[in-house]
Amino acid sequence: LILSVSFIGLAITGLALRFPDSWWVEVLRAAGMSEEVRRWLHRGFAVAMVGISAWHVVYMVATGRGRTLLRAMLPRPADVGEAINNIFFYLGLRREPPVFRRFDYTQKAEYWALIWGTVVMTITGFVLMFPELTTGWLPAWLVRVAEAIHFYEAILAVGALQVDTRVVAAL
């Protein structure tokens, strides 16, 4: 729940900060959500997402159940064969769908994409939130690079979520 709420909040506030002249941002502004409020909300949602992500890492590493789940989420060479067999099944070239273990290849890909995206957004978000600190030990141009990566990773994440929810709704 925390991950979902923080993700949605980050998407709305982040896109509103990037596109402040959009019609829907005018609706937010009319509701009292100024740019300053959106900026602080964005940071608050980011802290919530980083916090729940840190909790997740601790859970996955420090508990027996977490380690079991983590092992089950690791990609295996057999995932490639299962993906191919699944494609054959949907093309009608195979009568039975493949039998998957606890998590299939699509669930693993989604999970690791979430992990990767969260790491990328956390690092680039930190650079954007603390540019003076970052440029104290890294070249200043990395702030602009972080800004571009942060924006396009956000677009990718929101787009992926949109596709996932449409696929689930169609099923």
C-alpha cells in the first residue's frame, strides 16, 4: 500500500513539476497545491518510497521467508524455456501452458524492473534534491544528466504501470 500510494503520488507531483502549465496542474493549483506544495509532497512521497524499499531489502535479506522469496525471484535459465513455451501456447503451437514455479518469468521481470527503477530514481532523485552536495565531489553536468534520467525513468515507470493495468483489466 505504501509503495502504491507513494508511486502514484510521485507520478502526479513529479509530472506536475515538469509540466506546470498543463490543464490538470491548473486543477491542482486551484485546489491549493502550489508548486512549493507539490515539491514538498514529491519529496515526502520519495522518502516514503525509499523507506519502504529499505524495509523490503532488510526483509528479503534478514528473514528466512524473505530469503526464500528472493531465491524464488532470481532469474533461472529455465525461465527462457518457459517463456518460449508460453509463447508457443498462446500461438496455438502447444496444447498445454507451461508449468511455472512459484513466480513466472513475467513476475520476475516486473519485480526486478521495480527494483532497478527504484534504485535509479533514488540515486538521481538524491542528486536533484542535493545538487550542491553532489557537485562538491562530482562534475556539475551530472546534475543535468540525472535530471534527464530521472524524467525518462519516470515516464517509463508510469507507462509500464499503464500497460500493466490495462492488461490486467482486459483479462
